[in-house]
Amino acid sequence: MSHPILLQQARNLVQRIAEEIKFEHGFSSVAPSIYDTAWLALIPDKTTKQKRWLFPESFTYLLEHQSPDGGWDPLAQSSRTAKYPDALWLPDCIIHSLAALLALCRHFRLAAYQGVDLPKDALARIFRGKEFLDNKLSVWMPEVTAHFGFELLIPVLLQLLSNEGLLFDFPAKEELLVRYEKASSIDLGFLYNGPCRIPLLSLEAFIGKLDFAKIEHLVSDGGMMGSPASTAAYLIYAPNWSDKCEVFLRHVVKKGQGQGNGAVGGVFPLECFEPTWVLTALLEHGFTAENLSVDNVDSILQAVYKSLSGGVTGATHIWLPDADDTSRTLTALNLQGYHVTPQGLIDKFEVEHCFETFDDRMPNRVSSVSVNGNVLSALLHSPDPGAVTAQIEKVAQFMCSRWKATGKFEDQWNLSEYYGIMHMAQSLIHFLTKQAQGILPAVSALSHVLIHTTVPTCLREALDYLLNNQHKDGSWGELHCNEETAYAVVALANLGSHVAVDRERDGEVDLAIARGKQFLLENWVPGNPSPDRLWTGKVLHAIAYVGEAYILAALKVNRVNLAGIRRGSS
């Protein structure tokens, strides 16, 4: 890809975000989810005496995406050369297929509803879907499943399907129901007592437990907690219709990645997360504001600056603030001269040994390497890094200890180990650079060991790991995919830019980067309708704009140029 084309692709991406961030209901580039789309297909239109479906186009989308084997599989496992591990793929396709089959059964039973003509083979489709799920459930193991809330979602879907006359029996069912009883026993009273900004995203998992009549106050311009599925469930089960929820869902259908075809993603909006991830990925790896359009960059940053409250923000205004989004926001702003202090970040999220993702309003605060890498970057880009040296050293020590303990990273938010390595490499290299410039005074006797031994050793081991695990085709990761390869290329370019890592291996690093870039050039399709699904949740997500930004950053980044920036930055 030529340099002008690369710049234009990045410019177009930033322009899309600058336009979409102005939408009243926000934006999200999360790829279509069969699961969430199925919930929209289940909504009856209660605003008319006629029996009809609110989103017939969503049901049509489900019909179009049922596989010949009867299931629904957004991961496209059958057509992949490098496949997702069964521990990820099985629960993913089970959750999607249960929801889609429920929609198919409901439409078959209520065939008199207007808006959709049932296909002649509807009953055969139901039987094929049932057979597909019987086969997958027979080998599924809950104990190795990492999908958020599966122990709630799957039992509820099984119960709803039993109401339609479809019963499932499988080896893990008893264990699953035990898990369900434990997970669903939480007191939901906090939802009835006032505003709630906890990113639950799965209110539909509490059907039968939750009184939907008592949560009208939770409706916002982001529907029900930024979840299309939860918003759909509210419209189905609440006694009073919510025009606000309907308007929100129509916006998601029209302006989401489905672009009106009935499909919706699993999270909407992400009006703070996506702009800040995209801008920092691009601006830190070779693109300038002039490349991207100063006006568009400024308009985006003005919007995310307004999202700060007490110096912190979240992925969307609907949810609680978190350290990850706060850090990326601060970095994006300070890269462009806003001079925002990190005091709010420190006050809210610092704990004894690191920074945690959430504050104490969340039951699970989560200690994550990638989050701490983003925190470290934010602290180093702050107006006065020397004033927060204690926090900087704490985070650096935490990341190195995690690397030493595991040899590789398992991140809470992303499947790829290279996602955590990328954030560690980028932030620790920046840490060494600032220290060498005399900006960070030592705060303890441990500082010397950290700077001269611990961090360089960690980074050299990470470099070895990256060089030793590149595939013959130039990619990285089990899936041999573009986004994961982009993470590794960005990490390598950062690691290869500092003399403290390993100057004798520059040739190897440059060759590995070149092979990684060649893989991306041969395999990446701009605007790919099926982006890599690496982000975790109740199903696996692809976040199209963020993935595209990292791929563009990987294609643009230059180890030698980064090294020059390290030497010349202040």
C-alpha cells in the first residue's frame, strides 16, 4: 500500500469518527452480533393493534445467516484455515445459535404476525438448528468457558426455548444449572433504587428474576445500559412501551455496522472508547494531526474532553468511569497539547500495587496488564511526569512482575496475548526514554534496579518472544489474523526503537516487521465486513474502527523513526 493511500485510509477513518461522534445516540463500530440481532427480531410492535414485528429486517438477517448445518456462527469457523480454539468457539456459536433459534421458533409459532413471510422450510430450519445445538452442547465444557455471563445467558435461552417446545439435554446441563442458580441469586434491588451506570449489558439474562416494570428509570439515550439485547428485552417484557428505547434501537439498526440490514452489534454506543483508541494508535505510531485533518482531530478531542468528569471518563457516558478509557483519553488530549493532569485517574483507580480498571462501585475491579500499560502511557504524557514518578514506577513494576509470573499475558478484554505485550512494550519503552532524559527522579533504592535491570530484562524477553513466535506467513497468533499481527508489529517497532533492549538484533527486528507488514498488505481488506473478533464479552466482538487503526499504525510505524523520536523527545 503506497504512502498516500495509507494516509488517505487513516484520514477517512478519522473523518468517519468525527462525523459519527456528533450523532445524538452516539456511535459504535462493533460488528454485527447474531445474538443481539435475534433479540431485536423478538420484539413485537406494541404501539399498534395489528400483530406485527418491530424489526422484521432483523429476522430476515437471521434467516440469511443460518449455516447449512443449522447453526449461526459469526466466527465462520468452518471456513477458517486457522481456527478459534473450541473453548472459545463452542460457547460463542452456542449462544448465538440459541438466540437465533428462539427467534425462529417464536416467528413460527406467531406466524400470523405481519412484517415477515416465513420461509417454506421454516420447520426444517428449526430441526436443523436443534440438531446443530444438540451436537455442540454434547461436547461443550462450561469449566473452560470465558464468555462473560454465559452461566446466566445459556440457561435463560434454554428455558425460553423450552417454552416454545424445544428441550435440550446434554452432559454439562446439571453443572450449568448449578452455576445459574448461584449467579442468578444476586440481589437485583439496586437496579430498582435509582440510576445505575454499572455496565451490566445482560439484563435479558435475568428474565424471570428481574421485574422489568421497576426499571423504567434506567432508560437513557443509550437504551438500556448501552446494550441492544437488554433494550430489546425491556421492550418485550416491560408493561409500558418506551419510545426512547425504540428510537435508540432504530438508530443502532440504521447507523451501526449493519447499516440498515437489520443486524446490530453487541455494544452501543462507544463514543469515548473508540475515538481515543483510534487517535492514540495513529498519533503514537507515525501519523500526525495534519495527516489526519487537524479540524477532525480537534472536533473529536473537544467531544472526548467534554466527557471528562472529575478528570475521569468511561467507554461511554452511560457507564461508570474506568482507568482504561480515562488513560487513553488523557493520552489523546495531551498528545495534542491539552495539558490535562492525571490526578483524577490516580485518585479513582490507584491501589497498592497497580491501577485497577474500575473503582469500588464495581464488584470486580480487575487488574489488567493492558490497562496498566495505558495508565503508564497517560502518566508519561501528563504535563509533569516527574510529579507522578511514584505511580509510574509502581505500574512499571507491576507489568514486569506479571510478565515474569506468566511468561505471556492473558488479558481481560482481548483474546490476544499480543495486545497486552503491545501496551507493555510501548509504555515501558516510553518510561525508559523519560528516565534517560532526567524527567523522572528516582523515588527509592529500587528505582535503579527497576530501570537498569527489571524493565530492560522484561523487554528483551518480550522481544525474544515476539521474534520466536512469528509464523512462516509473517503473522502472529493462533488465528493468523490481521489485527493480532498488527499488535505484534507495533510492539516490535517499539521494542526495537530503544538501545536498552537489544541493538544487536536490529536486523532480525526489521525483517520480522517487514514480514508482518507484508502479511497485512496481502490479507487486509479496508472496510472488511468481517473484521477479526478478538474482544471479549458475552460473545466475541470485533471493533472495526479500532482494529483498522491498529492495522494502519502497524503499516505506518517505523522502528528507526521511533528511535529518533525517543532521542529527540522531551
